[in-house]
Amino acid sequence: MPAEHFLRAVADGALGEFLAAQNRLPEAEGFLVGSYESLSKSQQAHSPRTRLGLQRLVALYEKWGRPEIAARYRESLVQD
């Protein structure tokens, strides 16, 4: 499957969420950021997939104690 295919981004997002649940936050960040960036290019901003990517990033940065980054992604959720 090509790297830019949306299903790969969906799978990377699920893996990132799993890693975050295991407190493997730096590893999770790479998957979640990459997933969101890919989805934001291949899907519409208000797509459920794109919004899920944003929600996962907000949850990651809140868990990590990085509220300023979480707030930036949360703002994108509100704008859409």
C-alpha cells in the first residue's frame, strides 16, 4: 500500500493511540503526527478520520503534560 494512502494513515493512528496507552509517548507522537498530516492532505478537514486524528493528538499531548501543544490541536477541532 502506498505511504500516502489514507488506510495507512488510519493504521498509523491506531498504532500511535496504542503506544500512547502504553505510555510510549515519544514513539506514539511520530505515528500520530504523521497520521494526522497524511489524513489532513487526503481527507476533508471535517472528515471523521481527520477529526479522530486531531482528537488522538490532543489526548497524547494532554497525557504527556504538554497543554500548549494540545491547545493548538484542540483549536483546530473547534474551527472545523
